[in-house]
Amino acid sequence: MNRRKTYLVMAGVLAVLQNGTVCTAAEDAVLENDPVVIEEGIIIQDEAEDTLLQEEEEEVISQEGFSLPEETEVLNSSEDAADANPQTEAGMTVPFDGDTNGIMMEEEEFRPELPVAVGECGVALEWEISDQGQLFIQGSGAMADYSLENPAPWAAYADSVRSVVIYEGITGIGCYAFNGMEYLESIDIPSTVRDIERGAFRDCSSLKDILVNEANQSYRAERGVLYTADFSELICYPQQLPSREFVVPDQVSEISEYAFYGQDFLQTLVLSSADIMIGDNAFAECTALSDIVMA
């Protein structure tokens, strides 16, 4: 009886199917009575040869350079895994900080408002500059007076200050208190302030607005311009007010020293009376001012 049996014998020989071709690794070791038969691209073998075939395949794979190392280190904990393969974000290694279901989480940054500088500015007054560019002044009583030669203590941090907040309880703003603060944009004045000394807001080249608490009985602000409460005196016309023309209210009888100092936008000033007293340097450095008109 003629029975066809197909064997793939790997006793020193490996038959590898590549693109439909049977290649032998050691043809001289092929058994004559055990031909290799390919049917429709499938190599058929007896189950008895499985073990031998598996051993030979592992040997050839090793020869081709694809064998796995004999010992593979297994990481048994999430911390080991994180150490072996740290996650990176924007080029920076993010440390693993606990079990997060396999996701590396970076703690959200918390940045509280912190003081940049602190100090005293009167018998019972303290000042503080925050990292947000605010100058806070609090306590009770009047600020100390300063001068061009002896500036206020916060002048050293003038580049950082964008706004000034004066707390209730302050009764006076000292001479040249905020002189030359180039980046100062706004000032809040509380109801308790009764005195504002000369040159307090001189040469604040970015100043846009002065705010006065409505309960203040000594001063008031109208469209950013600072006056006494009865409008008898114009204290400060901020340098960054963009108007080309300004009409001084009829009630004004005095324009304070440095009131319009450094105003670059104002071209025409209209006065209601020739009897208005004008303080020293009231219009100094007003580069655009060309006309002062009597109404």
C-alpha cells in the first residue's frame, strides 16, 4: 500500500519557507526517504516531530540575532516602572508621585501673592509691594514727607509698581510720595485722607486714573482728575489722560504745583478766569501744550 506521508525532518536541517521556496540550512543532512513536500505553501509535519522542530527553530532564530536574552528583568512595581521609563513633558522629567492608574500626573502649580518688599513710611504706617505689582499702604496717621533728594522707600522698586492702594486710616499723603514712578497707572485714595502734600504725584508718566472714595470730604476725582472736594483747587491732571483739550471748571481758583507736569497729550487749556492762581511748574514738561485760552 502506497501511503503519502509528508515529513519535515529537522535533524541538523531546517526547512524555511521564504516566498514559496524551500531553503535548507544543511542539505547534506536531509534523509533520502523523508522528502519535504509543500502543498499550497503549507509545510505539513507529523506531531511526533513538533518537539524537534521547535528546538531547531529556536536555534535558527538565535543565529539570526533575534533571540531574547536568557534572563529578562521584570519590574514588579509602578515605582520601578516609572524609574525605568520616566515620562517627560516639554523636555523635562516629571517624577512619579503615586498611583494614578498608570498616568503620570504633574501637580498643579500654586502661586500665591507674596510680598516683594515691605517697610515703614510713618509712625504707624507700613507699606508692602506684592508680586502682582501693587503697592499697599496701611496703618493710621499721615505718611512721612520725602523730597527729590530723599525719595520714598518704595522708589527702589518703582519699576515693579503698577497701582497704589491706600487703606482707610491713612490721613495724609506725604510730599513727593510717588514722584517719578514711571509705571504707576492708578491710585486709590480712601475716605480718611485729609491732606495731600506738594509733588505727591509728580512725574508719574504712566498715570491714567486717580480714584477717591466717595465718602472722602476733602478730595474728589472727576474723570480721573483730582480736585479738592469743593473744586476750588485742581491737584493733579494725570499724564496719560488722552484729551487734547481741557476746560478747567469754573469753581477752580488755584492750580497746584506740578498739577499738569509732563502731560504729553494736552494741546489746549481753557481757563474760566484770569485770576486763577497757578503753582510753580504746574505746566512744566507739557510738550504738546500750545494754547491757554480764556473763556
